[in-house]
Amino acid sequence: MYHANWQLYELCSRMTNVSDEIDTQITNWKWLAYMISDSNMKEDNSRGGEDATREAGLAPLREQIDAVDARLLEAYRERRQIVAAIATAKGEANRPVRDRAREVEKLHAHPEEAPLLRTLMRLSRAQQYHQRYESGARFPIGEEIATAAEALPPIHAVTTQGDLNSYGAAAARELFPEAQIMPLRTFVSACRQVVDDNVKVAVLPLENSSSGIVHEVYDLLTRHRLYIVGQVAMEIQHRLLGLPGTRLGDIRRVISHPQALAQCSTIIQGMGWQIEESQNTAFAARSVAERGDNQLAALASADAGRSHGLVVLSDEVANVADNQTLFVAVARRPVIVPEASRVSLLLSLPHQAGSLAELLATFADLNLNLSRIQSLPVPKRPWQYSFYIDIDVPARDEAMLEALYQLSLELPSLRFLGWYPVRTVLDWQQRD
């Protein structure tokens, strides 16, 4: 008993000593925290004093800037009044708004102030164009828009590229659920049906979110002067498809459309598969079924696989999980329905410094939101480019029309491609 009590006493003594050590350590920590806090407070006070001194030094300079700005604004208001008179005089003399020779002369005379002068001259032109537009100026693109139908005619048939199990056919069904789908082998033949007025509309892929634009379709839009009348963004879920009984390890070659191969390039390169191009993903699935080679797989939709008796070897083949393709419905004439929300343009710019910045500033000045800008090589003209531009704006918006009026008079070329509604469909491959 005595021994046990002694042990308990020793334990309590050690605990007391530990407690004293902890109390000492806590005191040290508190002192350190106080010192750091005090140092921070002194530093903050010092910084605050420096900031106050700095602000006190800036105050008179800012007052001087404000005074100069006030004089500049007064001069700018006076300038606008003179610009209005110039616009009237130019209109009466039937002269163009822009005088490039005079602009160059002024910029050369004041090189250090060139950025300011460019901005002033751009705003001056915009004011003059606005004055002319408000007075009822007519221009070809404006006439196209003014005379465009406000509803599509009844659509009984839609042409697309591929077969009935292609992604294009699925997009056509989303846009025109009551229409008969007429799949053809090539984009050219699908567009030709519209140009020859055999069908009213073709549905074609324009761009994929991971592999980029479909150059051939852009070229066809320009060559045949077709108009976009609708757009749908479709979720694309590629499957690796093979013959029944095929294992993933059996595959040596993969066949699909070049866009699908690009969208699944990571797994293709990682597995060391050879590639083979097809005109369409659905055609690729059919090719695997017809050739009967278990070393060959297709990248296509699950629907395409089922229609040709193939099995899914893998459903995780795309480089990115959120893979979408924009499909557009194209027609011979523009149609601007009340729910239209996007304008597409194809244009070229003068080959001179600042021309792209001027274009973007024109849209910004009119509070127009660009949702896309894409450079495109000009066919048969090496190293020359056009720009494809999308602007999100309600149907027949006045600011958009004013921008089109100004750009039609300033740019080397401007093509109106359509004013149309847009949709996004993400779950179509999960539907029964």
C-alpha cells in the first residue's frame, strides 16, 4: 500500500512538473504572439502613415488631372457639334464618311498622340454613321435583313451527311423532329440539295469544342451563299465499337471521321493504334461490321454500333469529358424568327496596324457582345485570312443593324451569314 501511494505521489509530482512546463510554454507563446501583434501594429501604423503621406501627395495632382479632364470633355463636346455639321455636309455632297488620306496625314503629323487621335477619329466616324443610319440610310445587308422571312416554311425533309445513325442525323431530328431525314455521303452533296431547291434545309457540323472547326463546311457556306437559320450544340459521346467477341487487347487499328479521331487522339496514341479515316463516324461503324476484322474498331455513337451489330469496347475514349459539336441548319434565304439570338458574319480586314482592334472597338462602342471570333484561311490566297464572328444579340436589334451599316462601308468584304436561334442538347444519347 505504501509502495502504491509512493508511486502515485511520484506520478502526481511529475504531472505537476509537466503542468508547470506547459504553463511556462504557454506564457512564452503568449509573449511571442504579443510581440508579433505589436510589431504588426507598428508596421501597419507606419504603412498607414506612409499611405496617408502618399495620398496627400497625390491629391493635388489628381485635382490637376480633373481640371484638365474637364477642359478635354468640354473640347470633346464642341468637337461633336462640329462633327455633326461635317456629317451633314458630307451627306449633301454625297461623300463617304471615312477619309483615310486625311486620317493618315493627321497621324503622321502627331505620332506621339496617334493612339488618342485614332480613338477620336473612330468615335467621329461612328457619330457620322449613326447620323446617317438614323436618317434612313439603306444598305444591301440591311435590305437582306429587312426582307427576311420571320418563320421557316414547313420543313418536310432535311438533308445531312452520313447515315440515319450519324451525329448529323441526330442533330437534324433535334432541330426538325417532324421532318424526314435524307442522309448523303458528302457535305457537298447535302448542300447541293439545298442549292437546287430539292430540300429547304441541310444540317451540317460547323465546329467541335475540342478539335475545332470543319473547314469544308465554312467553305461551302461561302461558295454557295447559304444562310444559317438555326443552330444546336450536341453533346458527343464517342464509343469504341468492335465485333462481338472482340477484346480491347485485340484492337490494332481504329477507323472514324478525322474530327472523331482528333477528339480521341490521347487514347489512340497511348494504345499505339493505327488510324484510318472515314467520311463519317456512322460509316466507320458500318465498315467494321462489313469487314469482319476483330483487330479493327470504330469510333462512333452507341446508336451506330447497335444498328450494325457491334459491341461497345470502351465508352471513355474522348480527350475531354464535355465534348460538344455545333450543328447548323442552312438554307438558301435568311430567316429571322422572333426568338433569334445570334448573328454570324464572315469578313475581311484591311492589312494595316490596328484594323482588328478597330473592329472590336466598334462592337464594344455599341455594347455588342462577341461570343466567337475565328480566323479562316482564304481559299487559293496563301497567308490571307477572313474572320468568322458570332454576336449574341436579340432579333433585329438596332445597335446590331447600325454596326452592320458601318462595317459594310468600311471593310473590304462583309458577308451576313444569318440571324438565328441557338440551342444546347446534352442528354439525347440517354433517351430511349
